[in-house]
Amino acid sequence: MRLIPLLLFLIITSCKNDIKTGNKIDKTVYEIWNDFTKSNPKFKKDELPDSYFFHTNEAAANRLAELIVNGKKKAGSNLYFWYEEAKADLPKVGTKSIITNFDGKARAIIEIKKVDTIPFNQISKEYAELDMGTTMNALEKWKKAHWDFFKNAMEETGKEPTEEMLIVCETFETIWAKKQDK
């Protein structure tokens, strides 16, 4: 039963592709990193960052990747509970990641600028706008979408979401993007 939260955490933390796990990494992940390091030689010796997509379904993952490419989505949210259960470190400022679409095709490189742990009921309108990529009813949309998402994910653990549950709030910047070929 203790494996379920760990498995959920691994899925929810955006389906990361990693050489160590044996998952195949799409060639576009290497290409975007090579393009980035050619233009930014100071990162040439850095390891290839983790690559992943946001969310758990194709439509949402592709929509969120597009928001990131266009610089509209600038934050991501996870449950602190998942980090505790997995005994995983919280995200660190300066960490770069390659964001993909649902099929693993690289779309952008992001860099974490800020990490906060905030109770669900204290999420600000400003943070919700960064996470949702919109200013229209962002806090309402954020609360509804994340409550539903966390509730569904927590069902497997027998836990219920609460207004006080801690949310790991990552604010990031899109530092490199690959526009879709038309």
C-alpha cells in the first residue's frame, strides 16, 4: 500500500523520462538541449536535464506545453504529501527541465526561479495566474482544477484533500522554446 503514493508521485511529477530508468528519450530532447547549449556555451558541460510533460492526459499535456512555449504558463503545483511519501527532495531554484508534449517531443526548456510551500487555501490570485497561464478567473480555475486533480490522485492512498494541504509551488521561466512547425 505504501507504494501507491510513490507511484502516484512519480506519475504526477510529470512522467519524467530518464536514461537511468531505461525509458526511451525522444531525439528532440537531445536536439533542444544541444541547440540551447550552442547558444549558451556556459551550460555545455551540464548534464541533460530531466524531460517531462505536465498533467496526465494528452490534451492537457499538449495545451500546457503550448502555454509554456508561449511564455504564458510560468508555474507548476504539486502536493507536498507526495514528496514526503517518496522521501524526495523539493525542487531547487536553478534546476532546468525540458518540457515535452504528451508524445515526448521537446517543446521548451524551463528554469525554476522560486519554490514555495503554501497551504491550498492560501494560494494567491497572482500565483494562480502564473500556473494557469491566464488572468481570467485564474484563482477559481486553479482551485477547481487542482482540487479535482489532487482528489482523484489521493483516492488511491485513502487520503482526502483538505483546504490546508500543502502545495509545492514552483515558479519558472521559459528560457528556450521550440515553436511548432506549421
